[in-house]
Amino acid sequence: MEIFCVAMDNYFTSPHVIKHLRTNGIGVVRTARMRKQWPPPGLCNTQARNFDFNEFRSLIDEHGTLVAQWVHNGLVLLVSTIHHVGKYVLVNRRRPRITAKNKTHVMKVRGNNFRMDIFIPLLVHHYNQWMG
């Protein structure tokens, strides 16, 4: 059982750091960067163009940590020791800044709507709230 929860950006991407924090009763929610031999097979070698808008893919790594990929403005890699797959929350979100990479899926889903209610994974919602 976690006593505390730490929300971090992608600077602390080591699975060993997460394992150490979990061992000491500290939960983790964070973004991560892809690096050599990480994320685990099943999530590596993926690109945003292979996802639909708001698509969420995940797996549990060898340490019992939830590792997930989600597409909003681009592909986001997230890690959590306190969340479970399948929990979503309805939020009102702004349309992301349109870029050459995301233009097709943003316009397809949102059109000219600047704000829109969408269901997002609870993991994403908590990270956004806790990181400010």
C-alpha cells in the first residue's frame, strides 16, 4: 500500500527508481521517454500515426508497473504504480495546437470545436492535475 504518491516528469525514467520507490511505499505517476531497451516489448517501436485519437495501449512490466501509451496531441508514454487499466473520466479539453504531425487526427475528431468533452484515462487525468 502506497503512503505517498509522486508525480514526475520524464527525467526519472529508470524502472529501478520506480521499483525502489514502490518498495518504500511511494506510488509513482509520470511521463517517460523511450530509450534503449525500454519501454517493454509490446509498446516499443510504435508511432503516433499508428494510433487513433485518444487511443490508450498498456501493459504491466516485469516489476508490476503499468506502462501506457496515449494519443492526444501526440504520443505520450506514461507510467504508474497506482492506476489500473479501464478507468476513464469525462473532461472538457481544449483542442491541441495543430501541427503537421497531428493535423489529420485533430481535425477529424474535433473539426472547428475549440473545446470538447472527451473521456480520457484516469491515469492521464491524475497526471495532468498533479503536475499542474
